[in-house]
Amino acid sequence: MPNAKADAQPRLDDTVVVAFFIEGRPLAVSALVTSEAPLSLFTRDPRVEGVELPRAVVLVWHRGGEVVKGNAEAIEIRPWRTGHLIEIRRTSWADVDRRIYPRFPMQIPVNLRAVHDTRGAT
């Protein structure tokens, strides 16, 4: 899996999904980046309150049309404003695209036609 570019880190106000694995079951929460260094994420999901730390997590971030995955460690979860702040460290980012041949966006002229039966079937 190729490494993401060095500048591939979520910016302030980007949305990141944080996946915790607790007793073999995933717990995924949506979070907003509030700090880039150290990486801090804000979530309103109350399920993070009882998570034991430190804990390995998987981060999923949509960067434009690409999906980037991060392996990291959640080291602190504390109440903050109307939710919880998750502090993350040791993040390594990698592109998720595992295709052998890259795909490129293209614009091709297309004509769509439909045959309509007089009895109402299409």
C-alpha cells in the first residue's frame, strides 16, 4: 500500500471517522479536527466516554475524492464543550486505493435514448 503524501494530514474542521475496536467489535464515531498538532478530534457521540485508554484506533479521512486511512493511538478522551475531545498520537497515514491500474476522471459525450411502448411499458 503506497504511503500518502507528506502533506496528507487532516486540516482544521475536516471530518474524520474514528474506529475503536472494543472486545472485537467496532465502534465508529464521526469527529471534527480541532487541532492538527497534536491531533485532537471533537465528537458529540457519548459512546466514547467509557473507552479505556490508551487504545489503537483506525482513522478514515476523505481527502477530496480519495480515502486515506490512519493507524494511530488514542491517548486521552475528555469532556469538552458539548461533547468529547479525543487526543491522538503516533498517526501513520496511507492511501486506501489498492488498484493496480490508476483511474483517471474523464469526460465523454454520451447520448441516452429510451424506447417507449405506446402501452406504457418502458
